[in-house]
Amino acid sequence: MEPNSLLGVFFWGFLLIYGLIMYALSPRAVTLGGFFHGEDSRGRSAAPWLVTSSIFISWIFAKSVTNAANLGASYGLIGGLAYATYWLSIPLAGLVIFRLRRRFGATGLVSFLTTNYGRSAALAFSAAILIRLFNEVWSNTAVVGGYYGAAGSIEFIGAASLFTVVTLAYSLRGGLRSSIMTDAAQAGIFLIALVWVLGLVLPQHSTKELMSTSHWAMSSGVDLLLVAGLQIFSYPFHDPVLTDRGFISEERTMRRSFFVAGLLGFVAILAFSLIGVHTTLIGMNVSDNVPAALAKSMGVVALMVMTVVMVSAAGSTLDSTFSSLAKLVGRELPLLAGHDLGKKAIGVGMSVMMIFAVLGNIPMLTGTDILKATTLSGTMVIGLAPVFVLHGMVTPTRSGFHLSFWCGIALGIALTLGWIPQSWAIGDGKYALLLGTNLYGLALCILGYLIPGYLAKRVAI
């Protein structure tokens, strides 16, 4: 067999072996607690270290690793810092969820909204979640496909599809319990491979060299850093991959897990951005997938290791996406409508997983920009920040929720369609208009939330 044939066998065989290993690690969950809340066969909550590793690796998306390297290549360490800032969402979400659970008795975000802001608020929020989860499917499978072929090629589509199938197979087996158990293995694989990859490139440069490509200017990535600093107050709450894990363990344990996972994620993403910095220092042309281009230029071993990094990162996010979809559609939405499906909810959840595995890959086939899955969706949900972070400061009102929520949605859509006036831009960088929209938009959302609550309190007095 020729060397190229052997290489092909490894890459395609790796996906199959990876799927078989994850399937073997996945316990079969036949109870509602296991499938939707990650409990073991005895009804016990997942161990704290499992929750921490699950939060950590579930938010190390394949697209996020790629974006970190791309931004490192474009803006140096500032680009990596800007993207890593999103991971500060995790400890912030842990604090907010801890407060909502401790002071207001929240057992989940959908039920919390139903109780405090009405069913229409919960439905609007659920729609935003579905869009988020839809984006998670294609944006992760597309990254994996990029290591097997050019976007749109048979190899690209075949690898992305095979990866989807093997992840779906073990996700169907155990829902959230499968996701949490396999996350521990995926986190270990990712960290080992990440250290290996960094060991291949970092010894070639001094600290001064690594810092030399960064420039503290709005046009050099600082605008994106500020965007991330604004979006972290809302971004985590439309991602059930994260927030579902905020309600499956004791409150203090949960808060600690969120803090540790968030700090680990911040460091990991910042470290991976150094790969992009390396490509700039060696004069390599920047592509839309810096890690893949660099790995291919460094030989077979580097490409193999990078593929392992991406598959483990993408797999942990995709299985969590499937389990969150199952819980939302099979459990939370029926309860919102006043129907408890009982154990039938598991079957409904499994059906939804399969449907989204197909529909969620359509954008992958058309070649959508993966960074848009973060920045634009982050703008659309800025209205969630006041609802969760400021809850309790004023009387919660339905009008306050909808003014805040739909203001964010409208601004996100307007930004996508190019309707935001250039006068809103802050600075002259690539993300100047995005920054202005988020800053002014967040201010409008806060006012939209607080004013009705303040007026309601005065009327009550």
C-alpha cells in the first residue's frame, strides 16, 4: 500500500475508531434523570470533576479553536486575548445561575422565564436557543471537514457527515449522561494534543517575538476585545450546552466548576492563538483555517495531531448540542405547553437529535463563515443580559423582557443586513460597527428592561 493510501486509511479510520471508543464510553441512559440531567444509574448527580471537564471541553468548540488561531494570525496576541475573553462568560454565568438558584429558586432558565416573565418570553428565548444549537452543528462539522478536503469537496462533505453520524450514534445512547462521560475523555485527548502542537511551534520563538505582532490600537483587534467584553454579559445565557450544566449539581459545586472551567478555557484558547502568531512570524499566508494550513505545511505527524485536537473539540460540543436539543424539545417545551411526556420525552428527544443532524449541516454545505456564528449571534442576544444579570433589581415585567430581548434581536438582524448607520461605529477597525452596535444596543436593552420594572414598582406603591 502506498504512503498516501496509508495516510488516507489513518484519517478515515480514525473517525470510525474515535466513534467506537466514544460509543463504548457512553453509558446507556434509560431514565429521564440520566438522559436529561446527566445522572448515573443510581440517580446520583455527576461528580464535580466530571462537570468541570464537561463545561471546559464543551465550550472548546472546534470553530473556537480555529477562530483563536485565525485571530492570532490577524492581530497577534491581542486577537487571541479578544477571543479568549468570551471564556470569561463561564464564571460570570456560574455566578448569575448561582444567584438565580439561591435567591429565586430557579431550576432551569426556560422554567425561570415562564414563572417570572410569562410563556411568550420562554418561547422567544427557546427560539433563540434553537438558532444557537442549529449554528453549533454546522460550525463544528465544517471545521472537521476542513482537515479532509477543501470546502465543498467530496472529502470535506464526507468527513463532516461521517463525523456527524458517529457523534449522533453515541449521543442517542445516553443523552446528557453520555455527553458528560465522553467529555472527560475528550478533554484529556484535547489537552495532550494541544501541548504537543504547541511544543512543535513555540520553542521556535522568544516571548518578545510572540508579542511583536500585537499592537494596542482599535484597528488591531482592540475593538473585538471590547466587543467580547460587552457580549460576555449575555452570550452564555443563550447556550444550553453551558447553562444546562448549571442545574445538575449542588449550587456551590456548580459555581466552583464554572470558575475552574472558565479559567482553563481562557488559558487554552489564548495558548492556541499562539499558533496563529507563529504563522505570521514565519511569513505564512493567512487562510480562513490557519491550524489546518499550518499542520499540512508541517508534515503528516502535525496534521494527524491537529486533526485529533479538532475532532475531540468538535465532538464534545456536538454531542452536548444534541443532548441540549433533546432536553429543550423533548422535555422543556412540552412542559411549557402544560404537557409532561414522561418517558416518551426520551424518544422525542432522540428524534430531534436525528432531525437536527441533517438540517444543521445544510450551512456546512454552502460554506458559511464560522466566525459569524459567534459575533452575530452574540449581538442578537445582548438583550438577555439585563433579564438574567439584573433580575431582582426592579419588578420583573413581561414588557421589560420583550423590550430588552427584541431590541437585541432587531439590532443583530439590522447589523447583518447592513442597516446600522456608520455613525454608530467606534474606531476605524474591522469590528468598529460591531462594537458600536453592541455598546449602544446594550444600553438600549438595559433601559428597555429597567424602565417598565421601575414604573411597575411605582404603580404598585
